[in-house]
Amino acid sequence: MTLNIDDMASFCKRKGFIYPSAEIYGGLAGFFDYGPYGVELKKNIINEWWKFMVNSRSDVVGMDGSIISPESVWQASGHLENFSDLMLVSEDGSFEVRADVFLEEKLGKSFDGVSADEVNNLIKDNNLTGPNGKKFKTCESFNLMFPLSIGAKKVKGYLRGETTQMIYLDYKLIQQNARMKVPFGIAQIGKAFRNEISPRNFLFRCREFEQMEMQFFIDPKDRETWFKYWQEQRTNFYLNLGVKREHLRYRAHEKGELAHYAKRAEDIEYKFPFGWKEIEGIHDRGDWDLSTHSKHSKQKLDYFDEEKKESFVPHIIETSAGLDRTLLLLLYEAYEDDKERGNIVLRLHPKLAPIKVAVLPLVKKGGLKEKAQELFDSLKLDFVAFYDESGSIGRRYARMDEIGTPYCVTIDFDTLEDGTVTIRNRDTTEQKRVKIEDLRKELVF
Ligand code: GAP
């Protein structure tokens, strides 16, 4: 795992995974587009998460909420007041940077949860300046929400800063429609937007990104049990996808570092080349969200326990993962520069591989092209398949290794004689001869 983040970004661009957005116009920091293999990989991660968190359980259901909502939602949730980062701006206004990011770069340790006073003292004590010795103004707080003006009447709204707020607004309807009983969960995957001061490290900190979030509604007396339970489950999710245990750890938030809604938070961190960094948060949000929305909307958001014949406001344990960060860590786990083979091998779990099987005629002539296309047509509705006839067979295998394709199927002259093909395994490079009618049994994911 020696690839630095800039080299990873350039690998992703070269191989059709991820591109800087609007690059032909100079681009915009913190925005990315997913190319043909990136979008397949992302879809596969989404499928695995949804299966793990929703479809394999009877106590979690899904939803898909709106991305834009009125100001009142974010006023009530506390985001307009509290969802901010500390920013350092040079006296002439030409340079701005997120304070904790700047301090970490200059002083070589983490400053998560640092206060404005501490930043000002650290800047003074260490005589820190911006580029060309530019002095900083006093550290100030910067709200991360993206405001919008909606319709001809210019109603004030916001792009959502976290997907989860829509879950709280609909929780009562969902609980009733799906006849859920506490404890139960509601899950959602979708875009979130944050006006980050210092987007950096490629997909790690963007201004537009995706979250995979689940809110678990509980009786407050069970909070410890469910917090531990979801920590374990979420660790298993990464391990099941082939992430090495030693590349994962938990880090509890200090008191001053907790988000305004959290009573307790523990991050799952991954060992990136730029340090241990958060990929997911497990949060005890208490009754903050339902109580504040109930107060501001003047709607009852409590839950009636049929057995005990009593009402209460459920508390919430949240699991909140970043899809783009998950994709980045999975690329790091999979990436190997195989010197013996002479090419990169992306050892993605076969379930995640963007292309499942490549169909390759050894040469184009002698009827091999037609036979290969016939096989490709028979596979493509069941598997994400790829047809490639250009270049030497070795070069074509290497191209498939580089985007993580677990199987290459080659059609040669024997295929025309006896109806057999060779299957090449990405991880071992071993080749096996099988009859076309037995091929599907060999494609295991
Ligand atoms: N609903 C709770 C919540 O949003 P968070 O810790 O602010 O909690 C959860 O975000 C996850 O979203 C993070 O662990 C990270 O994976 C992802 N995330 C947050 N900000 C991000 C950004 N600017 N770029 C990419 N991913 C981000």
C-alpha cells in the first residue's frame, strides 16, 4: 500500500474509474465524476451495503429522501447554527484553509476537535503563517451548509448536509406503513453536500459525496447494547469485503469534538497512506433529532409501545458511512503493482469487481470473433461482461487485471472444434479449459 493519494487519483483517471469534474473548464475542487468502471464499482458497494443493512434483516427498512429541503428543517436540526468548521483566512483575504487541516500539516499531529482559542494560541506560539509569510486574521467559524433559492419566489432552502434528516422527518409514516416496532431501523443511501473549506485527498474530502446511513430507533435503556452491536456489525461489513483487520480501528470522539447532535461517537478509521482517517461514524444521537423536529414542527414524533401501552421518544443509534471513502479504501486494499506479472492487479472482491467476465477471441479471423460475440451476447444479461478483441492476448489480460476483472474467457480454434473455452483467473493467472455449457458454474462471485 505505497501508492500516494495523487498517484491513486491519476490511476483512477487513467483507468476510467474517477475524473475531476468539469476538468475541461479548469475543474472545481471537491467535485468528481465517476467513469464506466467507477460507477459499476460504486453500484456494487451500494448493493452490498443495502443487502447487509436492509435486505438480510427484518428490522431495517429503506427510504430515499429529497436532496433539497426548506430552511426550517436545517434550522431545527441545529445545522445552521452548529454545522461549521474553523477557518483561517490570511489578513489580505487571498488564502483560506480549514484550521485543523492546516495545523496537522504544519505540526504533524491530529487536531480533531480543536477550539478557536486553541487555534489562535497555536498559530501565535508556533509563529505560523500562510504562503509567502502572510499573517492570519483571528480564527473564525464557517458554516458548511449549501444555501439555495427555490422557485420564482426565491424560497430559502439547503442542499442536505447529511442524508439522515429526511429519515427523521418521515420516521413516523415509515414506522406505521411498514408496521415496525422499536427497536427498528431506517436506511438510506444518497448524496450529501458540504461547503468544505479545504477539500483534499481526492475522494476523501469532497464537497459533493454520498452517504450510506442507517438510523436505529431504540428504547434509551438499551443504548449501550445497540451501540456495541452496530459497531460489531459495521466492522464485519468491511471484513466481509476483504478489508484487512489490521487496517481498521475505532477512535472515540473527545467531548469537545462531538457533533452538536451526538451524545457519543466512535469513528471507524482506515489506515490510508496519509494516516488513520475516518470512514464511518457510529453515533448515539439520543433523542436530539426527534425532539427538536417535534418542537419546531409542533408535530408529535413519539412512539406508542402497544405492549406497555405507553408513549416515548425513541433514541437513535446511527451508522453513517461515506460511500466515496469506502470506494477509496477498497481501491487501496485491492491495488497491487505485480512486478512479476509486469502490470497492476486490482484484487477487488469478485462481488465488487466492475466487470465480472471478459470475453476475448484469441484472434479476430477464422470465425473466432463471431463465436466470441455469440458467447458475449449470451452472458451480458446475467453478468456485467466486456468484449475485447484489440491487442495481444497478454495485453488484454493485463487491461482486465488493472480494472479488477476476476475472469477472462478466451475463444480459440479448439472452441470451434470441441466447444471448449479457457477461463483465466485474475488472482492466480491459472487457466482452465471447460465446455461452454459448464462455463457459468465456474464464474463464482
Ligand atoms: N449523519 C451523520 C454524519 O453525517 P459525519 O461524521 O459528518 O456524520 C459521516 O459523516 C461519513 O460521511 C464520514 O464518516 C465520511 O465517510 C463521510 N463524509 C463526511 N464528510 C465527507 C466529505 N467532505 N467528503 C467525503 N465523505 C465525507
